[in-house]
Amino acid sequence: MDEEQLAALKGRMQAQAGALGFVSVGIAPAADDPLRARRLHEWLATGAHGQMEWMQTRATQRKGPQSLWPEAQSVIALGMSYAPGHDPLALAGDAERARISVYAQGRDYHDVVKKALKALARWLVAEAEGAGLECALKVFVDTAPVMEKPLGEAAGIGWQGKHTNLVSRSHGSWLFLGAIYTTLPFAPDPPHADRCGTCRACQDACPTDAFPSPYRLDARRCISYLTIEHAGPIPHEFRSAMGNRIYGCDDCLAVCPWNRFAAVAARHQAFVPRAELVAPRLAELLALDDAGFRRLFSGSPIKRIGRNRFVRNCLIAAGNSGNPTLCAPVAALVGDADPVVAEAAGWARARLTADRPAAA
């Protein structure tokens, strides 16, 4: 295959990716990486993935691109910015309002990124065929056994920081990642160097000590995991530390010094925050039934966790608020049909009335 043809196609592909809303694009080798595979195996062996069973059941395919698709010759790693225009930590300790992770305040990234990836894939196939090149490919956004963050580092679009998320010199911690596996043997870009240095801001910011060591996350202690992936009651040891976070947690990302280079102008328009999700009132969220939940979070990634898990999170925030005006909406949920919601409501009511014996 003509190397000049491939180099020219790569350049045009990168420009097309930019036109589709991606701010970062690089090429990684498709061969499996034994070091990444060993690290994944060691992490899973500790049970740090918690209830995310799919990490374990498809671990063999996660070892590398060719373990999932042997025909792959290269990986196109892409990033789309969702840089916030406000301080993600501004609502910390607010007794009336809840905190929703920046990434979930706009449209569902799964839909937005996948649509752009498919458009780029169609363009690439047409361009390759026009140049007489055979091209097969597969696109991935978060829902397949693909290790997007290590691949992003290998492709040079960033590095995995001590909080285990990808960090970009240009876009900080605010990148949604996607990948295209292809049979086109593009020349790989150099991997990105680790630029965390001696900084440990992300480690120190974690309210639940979810990092047993730099570059290693125990998901079972992570507020993002607990509020999104964890089914059942939230372990009591983490409830106070959750504060008013009801969906995800931005703390370790928000404190990263590299975010000073992240320009909100680079943010994809689909991720402009919805006004009602920037600083929602806990009292209104606690009143949501299933239909109301679905209406409010239509087109949002939050819809994926369902009303019961979401209200469970809101009850923990209410219990932490110290706000007596939340006693009534909390009490209304003590008899909820979902036992997890009912348990959280009982806990929150006890917390809110602990210092108010007359009201209790």
C-alpha cells in the first residue's frame, strides 16, 4: 500500500474530524499491548471494578484492539471537548441545590460522539475507495470492550493522569473519547508523555480516598461509580462524603492544573449545559416520579440510571444538606415502592431531624 497515499489520507481525515467537532485526533497501533493487558488483569483481580461485571466478562477482548478485532491495523483515537464555562465546584456545600457532573449537563455524549464517528467512518471509507484502498472499520464510544484512555495516550492526544482519566495539554480533563478501528495501516503518532510530574491535586481532592495510589482507582470508593454504576443502597461509609453530588463527581478533574488551557470556545455545542441541570433544586428532584424523571432527562445520559437510582442519590444529598425545608419531600419517600429509595429516605429523614427533636 502506497505510504504517500496513506499519509495524505491521514491528513485529510484529521481535517475532516475537526470539521465534525473533534478537537483531538491521533493514530495508535492496533497490536495488543502486553503491559496494558497486565495492568488491567491486576486491577480486576483486586475487585476494584465493583459491580461493573462487564469489565471482567469481556476482559480478554479488552487486552487490545486485535484481541477484539484481529483484522485491525490501526486505531484512530479522537476527543471531543466538553470544557465547562463555570466552576464545577461552585455548588459545593449548597443546602438547596444539587451537583451534577459537567459531562451530564448537556446532551448524551454517547449519541453525539457516535454520530460524528459514523460520519467520519463513512467519509473515510469513501475516500479510501476513491484512492483504490480497501478499508474496513468499526466505531466505538464507551459501550464496547475498548480501553479508550490508554489508546488515547498511545495515539498522542493526551496522557492518563494520576486520576486515571485522560489529560490533554490543550483541553485539560474535559474530553469525551471515541475510537475507530480500521484495516488501513496508518503510521502511528508518538505516544504522549506523562506530564503530571509531582502534582497530586487530584489525589488530595478526592472526598472518598478512591485512589489507593497514583494512577490507580478503586471504583468501589468513587462517587461517580457509586451514583451511576452502583445498584442497591449506597454504603454508609461514603454517604457523608457524597455531599450534594447526585450524579457523578468532578472534583479530581476540576482541580487539575492543566485545565487552565481548556477553552470553553472549543466545547462542542451539544454539550452546552441545560439551564435546569446546572444548579437544580433538591426539593424539585425529590418530587420526581418515573414519568417526570424521563421527561426531565430526555436526551441526557442521566436517563440511563432510572428514576429510583437517581432519587436514591438525591436523598443522600438531602440528608447531607442540613436543610429543614427538605424534611417534607424526604418524608414523602419513606414509603416508596422501591426499597432502596425507602431506605435512603429513612436515613435522610433521621439525619435532618437529628438536631431537631421537637420536629422529629
